[in-house]
Amino acid sequence: MKKQIRSLLPFLIKITIVLLTFWFIYRELSLPGAVDKWHSLVLTITKNGGLISFLVVFGMMGLNWALETWKWMFLCQKIEHINYKTAVCSLLAGLNLAIFTPGRIGEYGGRVMYLRPENRSRGSIAMLVGALSQMLVTLVFGLIGMLFFIHKYLRIAPIFYILLLSGTLVLIAGLILSYFHVHWFNTLLLAFPFLRRFENSLEVLRLYNGSELLQVVLLSLCRYLVFSHQYYVLLLVLNGSAPYFMCMVAISLIFLVQSILPSFALADLGVRGAAAAFFLVYVIGTVSSIPILAAAFGVWLINIIFPAIIGLYFVLKLNFTVANTP
């Protein structure tokens, strides 16, 4: 009986993943206003030049995830050599599991499942280094964007703005310093007795030198520039006009809000739409939020949902073996 259950469990896991994937997509596309956003996107694509712009944004999606693949390969070389094909498969599998798991935690599981079993825990720490580099770029751009946004639209008293500016610059310096001394976290985490059993995995934090961490953060910077400009191109096409600099400032704030708000993946689209509407209305000054929400919807659809659907195939190829127990 136990043998039958063990043989059936991998199949049930895969069926559950398929159902969760399509349930999540259906749920998000059934939210109020989703039809309007979809309709706005379709109308834009059928306009003169709309299809070309959409294809450009779609091509930028490929570049975005190609950069993340190179970053993942670079991080993995300290642990296990993986080729580009394996890296792409693991990346897409992770994206699939990320969309319906709290805090996108499934992305770690999907990626490391393509590593050898003995390297998976170390691989998750390597992935954490990559996530920290992306977070650093998002926070730095978002904090700088916040300073520009407040100065332009909120007009607080000069003394408070100077204090805010000083505090923000100190915070940015601290974030950069912490990232380039990521090995400090190894010492810090091992100070907790219950984490010492993970000492071998946490040792990965000591494997990357300053030059290697710089290469990782530069790849993260390139990714940031790609997906922020995707947003801008969609916004420009959907709205008809969008001042470049302040739109990029607002987009940096949207990404900042998305990165610091604790949320489940299920709330991602709602958070994106609310943040986009709040900041971009200041910049564009439109009475209708449909173009803004449609742009957020389009970026979400192209960068997350489309690759996640492809990733489902690579998740189903995984061997969810169950260990024998006495």
C-alpha cells in the first residue's frame, strides 16, 4: 500500500500544480476591471504601430529572462556547472511555482530542483544572493525616485527635505555596503543556534568576492533597465503620451512598493495596479486610470504569466521522487 502511495504521489503533485496554475490565472483575469485592461491592450495592438510596440515589449521579455538566466548560471558556477539550456528550464520552472506560492517562495524550489540533490540547499543560497542584488537595484532606484517625486509633486518644507535626503543617502550607502559584504550575513545567521545545522549551505555566502558581486549586480541593473522600459513603452502606447523622466521616476516607485510590501503572489496584480494608479496619475495627469492599469496588466501578463505557463511544461518534467521510508 505504501509503495502504491509513493508511486501515486508525484502524479498528484503535478496535477495539483497544473490546477493551481490555471486557477491562479483564471482568478486574476476574473478580477474587477480585468476585462477593461485586456480590452485596452487588444485595442492598442490593433492600432497603427501598436503591434510593433507590443512585439518590442515581448522581445524585451526574452532579454529580461536571458539576463536572469546568465546571472543564475554565474551564481551556480560556485556550486555546480549547469549549461544554458538547464538554466533556462530551471528558471521557467521556478517562475511557474512562484505565481501561486506565498512570497514567490516556489521560485526557489523550481530552480534548485534542476540541480543535483546534494547541491540544492546551497543553490537556494546562491539564488538568494541573486535576489539580494536585484533587490538592491530596485531599492536604490526607488529611493532616488522617491526624492525626485517628493521634490516635484509634494513640495515639503526644505528642512524636512534635506533631512529626508540625508537619511536616504545614508540608507543607500548602507544597502550597498551590506550587499558587497554579504558574507557578514553568514556570521550573523550562524549566531543563532538553530541555524547552525545549515552551516554548509550558508557558507555559499562567503564564496563570492567583490568583483563577482559587482558582475551580479550589473546583470541585475541591466534587467531593471529592461523591464522598467517595457513598462514605459506600454504606457506610452496605451496613453499616447508619457514624459520620459518622471514616468521612469514613477515606475521606480511602483517597483519599490511592490518589493517592500509583504504580499502573497495572489495579490501581486492588485498591488501593481494600485501603486501604478497612485504614482502615474501625478505624472500623466489623466482622469482615466485605464491606460495606467492596462500598462501594469500588460507587464504582468508578458513578464510573469506567459513565461509561467511555459514553465509548467518544465515543472511537469521534474522527477518528484518520494524517498523510501521503513
